[in-house]
Amino acid sequence: MKQKKRFGWILNVLRYGLLVAAVVFLYYSVKWYDYVALNDAENTLVRVVEEHFDDAHHRTGLVIMRDGKEETVGLDAVVRMKDNPEVPAIQYGIRSVVKHMNLMYAVLALILFGPAWLLLSWRLALMLRIQDVHLKYWPAVKLTYVGNFFNFALPGMTGGDLIKAYYLSQYTHRKTEAVTTVFLDRGMGLLGNVMLASMMILIRWNQVGAQLGWVVLLPAAVGTGMIFGAIVVFNPRIRTLLRLRELVERLPASGQLLRIGRSVLAMWQHKRLVIGSLLLTFVLQGMCYVSAFIMAQALGMKGEFLHYMIFIPIGFMIAAIPFSPPQGFGVMEAAFIWFFTGPALGNSDSQAFALALAARLTQLIWALPGGLVPLLGAHVPRGDELEAFEENGSEGSPSTAAAPDARISPAAPERAT
């Protein structure tokens, strides 16, 4: 504990230093008003007050603010789009982006995101079955919503997972297995994210490889790390060679750590449930990314669908970096600006920033019902639910299938935290 406190300040410096850097970047990148560059030697940036159109809705000029005074200029006086010389290269600010948002598309994107939480609940129930914890679907829905709500209400990206894990532990005496499953479920989501992003990058490598630069290594690095960890954990020869059990037994709370290890190993004995959980992950994440793509259309953004299937997952992964600011604020917005304003898409900084905020707002709106769960006491299991656990055997001894390696399995399960 002392060691953690001694070096904890380093993590805080990284986290909040990154937050400050991201906020400064956003301050200089994102504008509230519209701006355009003048067609002079310095390409002076001036604020656009109004656009003039003729009866055929063709632009005829702009009203700009220069040196504190408004003046009307023709299109020849400003920089215009390279692919369309009749259109001035206006950098639209947040105000214009929101003002001209297509509300029908925005509502459609919001509705499409809704079922994702229900599929996430289904995945949690499947993952718990691996540990012989038979949670019914409705309690899984309640716990999923309350976890998502507290992800926004508490600092950090995983505060809601801790709350969900605590509430879930009230449903079963196999508390270590249940709590471990919450974080294995999070890992399943990360695996699906990495796989989807990697597949899309391979398909569109010629178009996005140069734009992504070193960021393209992020899903590759995370995926490689997960593969390496899986090989070490699930291969009994490597575990024996590394003497993992002996190392764990020397650590504090070794009994709990051994039970966590057994919970992880149980996944190897329940491949169908793992595959089913992964397929659910693909479906629910696909819905989230389609929702974000439709929201981008509502904001008037450009780009192919596959571009969004690459940039959005990577943006979420960057926001989930351990030393990122709370909720990855600022970091994800900066990443979206980097990705979506490149030559392949050509969107404005304000549009990319608005998309990141819209993605956050969409998740928050659907997470709000989770705030009612603890207020109504719905997070506490009822008597019939506890009886159902007893009948399904989830309160008894662990399944033998959950202990494929006797060298990892502890002698008996715990009965209380």
C-alpha cells in the first residue's frame, strides 16, 4: 500500500497532464464561430458573420469581421475548396454544426444505440455461466444499466464496473468468481474492439495507413499483448515452466489470486460460451459504430462507413488508456479531430469534436435509467432470486470444469468476502 501511494502521484501527473494538453489542443483547434482564410499572402483567418446567396441559392459573397468591423467580400477574396471553387473553404464552428444538424438522423442514431445495453446484459449473463453463476436476464439488465450509469457518475472509465461487481456479489456466495467475471467481460469488449478495428484497417490500409501513422500500432499492440497473455495463462506447460503458482502463493491474498486464476482458466473449458460472448460483442459494438456513423451524417460529416469503423474503435481505445483523464475527456475528442479531419475525410475540427461529444451524450442518455436502480432498491436480489441460485447450484462448490489445472485450483471456494 505504501508503495502504491509512493508512486501513485506519477500516474496522476500523467493523467492530468494529458488532460491539460488535450484541453489546450482543443482550445486552439475548435472554434465557436465560423472562420475562413482570406486569399492574401498571409492567408489571414477572419470570422464569417453571414453568407450571401442569390435566388438560386448560389453563394455570392460573405460578410466577415476584420479588425473589429464587418465588411462584405466576394468569393474571390477568400480561399475556396479545391474540389469545388464555387464554395468558400469555411471552417464551421460548433454553433453552425449544431444549428444545421439533421435532427431526424440524430434521433435515429440515438434509437439505434439503445439495444446495445440489452445485448451487453446478455453477454454478462453468458460470461457468468462460465463460472456456474446463473444470473437471470432481468437482474443482468439492471446491473448493466447501473454500472453504465456510475461509469459517468464516478471518476475514471471503470468506476461503474466496481459498483456493478459489488452489487453482483450480493447475488451469489461465489463472490470472487462473480467479481472477476465483470472485468473479464470488460476484456471481452476490448478483444472485440481490437478485432473489428484490425479487420477494417487491413481492408482499408492503402487509404488510412499513412493518416493513422503510429496509432495503427495501438490495436496491433493491444491484440498482441492479449494473445501473449492468453498463451501464458492457458498453456499448462508454460505456467509450470514459469512457476506461476509458486509465485502467486508468495503474494498477499494468494488464495483470492488463485481463485481469480481459476476463473480465467474456466473460459478454456467453456469455449461455446466464450464464442457466443464474442459474437454478441461484435453485434453490439457494430450497432454502436453504426449509430456513431449515422450521427456523423447528422452533423454533415464526410467519409466512407469503413473509415468510421476504424477511427471510432481506436478513439475509444485511446480514451480507455489507463493513465488517460477521467472518462478519457479531451483525449478522445483530440483523437477524433486527428482522424476525421485528415485528407481522406476532410471534415472540420468542430464536426469531429461534436461527434465525440454526441457519442458521449448518446451513452449518457441511455445510461440514465441506471440511476433509478439503486434509488428503487432494485439492485438487491429478491428472495426468489436467491432461491433460484441455490437450485441452479451456483452457491455450491465450483464446477470441476472450472479447474482444468489442479496446480492452479485452490482447495475450496470461499463463502464470504
